[in-house]
Amino acid sequence: MNIKKIGIATTALLLCANLPMQTHAMAAESKQVYATKAESKLKSSQEEGQGSFSDVTDYFSVVPGKSSSIEKNIVTITPNLSGQSGGLWSDASNKVDLTKNFHLKADLFMGTDSNGADGMAFVMQNDPRGNKAIAGSGGSMGLYGDSYIKNALAVEIDTYINDGTEFAEKWDYDVKPKNEHIAITVPGVGPIIEHNALNVLPNGTYFEDSEFHEVSFDWNAATKTLSYNYRGYTGSYQVQSLQDTFGGNEVFFGFVGSTGQRSNLQQLKITELQINGISPELALEINDTKG
């Protein structure tokens, strides 16, 4: 007996047309069987054709003892208070297999104060601390510094420039012009962090506009490439070795962020998620006993 997967809409159409089960099998022949706990859990809760899920706490939890919280599927990474750091990570049963494709889409709220700080970052990591990994507040963005997130790759959305002018940190020394920016980085101690796939905002423009904006992150397993798309800004970064970058093939994924002497309310809503190459259109399993 073969187990095939097809979409609900396709099944309904075929049944209404009174076509034999063999036709179903032909339509679904190229579909993959998904067996891991994370894959099955995601597939069973996705809405047909949407790739969404019902509750962010089904897959994620905030870093304990830090500033983040979840209320009605809106994740607050930092409240509008100074000296905060926080994060949201996938649960241990929902780690990403980097030999398969991955996709995440979210709506980000970067704050209301264009003079605030410090920003958020999407991170894929294999830190020994797992889903408790977090760095310090301020310009480290919960990502860099002495307690930096190890075995990681990040997409930082930085709302405050740390180039040694106002504070001692020089995380953004290579960013020119000295404006808010988005970039892919390999977290480290510093004091300077290399910014790859860098997009710098024009003078007088800011990420903090009091609105939610869509962002997407994609991992291409075939090319070992992480890419982002945020408000028309795109970039990608290719990893040469999964072992050298992540220390293995599986990673936690999520978001971190911080505030310093200046602050902002920083929030997000995850709207689409595909783990280990699952298509959001797959929503039904049937048993084919005739073909």
C-alpha cells in the first residue's frame, strides 16, 4: 500500500468528477512523504494554500528571564524600555534540517521613534545554549559581544549606528553611509562585525515608522544560501560549509533584539512557515489501495 499526498481542493474536484482512485495517485506521484515530528506537526496545522499556523507557541518560545513576551500571536521582542534584550526561538522538536529548503515570512514592527534603538535580527543557530541563547543589550542587539550567539548566521535590521562616535562599540564601523541598514552577518565578539549583503537606507529614512511591514527569509539547501526580502531591499549570502558555519546540519531559528540607552517597542507576527521543504499546499493524506 502506497501513501500519497495531495491537496484538499484537488481531492474534492476529483471525487466530484467521479474519477477512479488511480487518477489521484498519478496526480500526487511526485509528492514527498514527510516523517519527522516537526514536519508532521507543521503540515497538520497549515491552512490550505496559506502556509500559516494557528498559534506561534506551537513552534516557538521566548528566551526565559529576558524582555520578550507573546500575546495573541504578537511577539514583543523588546518593550519600549532601555537596556532590554530578548529573543524568540523554535522549540527543540522544530529545528531546521539545512539539507532541505526553509521559508519564513513575518510582519515586523520596528518602533515609532526614529532616534530610538537598537533593532532586531533573524537568526539560524546551533549555539550550545539552544533556544536559551541570547547576547547582551544595546548595540550588541542580543546577538554580538562576549556572549554572542555561536554557530550562527543572522540577518540584522539595525536601527541605530554603533561606529564608535557616540558609544564605544564599533559594530557598524564598515557601514557607509552611517544610516540604518539591513545585512547578513556571522555573529562574533567584535568589536567590528562584517556586514554582508548590505543595504543602507537613504539619508532621512528609517525603519521605525509605526507600522508592520512584511519580511521573508529563505534558505536554499542546494546552494547553501540564505536570502532576505524586506521593504524592497534584498540580499543573499552563501555558506561554504554547514559544518564550519553551524557545526552541523540542524539549527534553531528565530529572532533576537535589544534596546540600549535609547529604545523602541519592537514586535513581530509570523505569518508563513515552511520547515524542511514542506509545501504549504499539502494538506491531506489518502491511502491508495488501487494503484
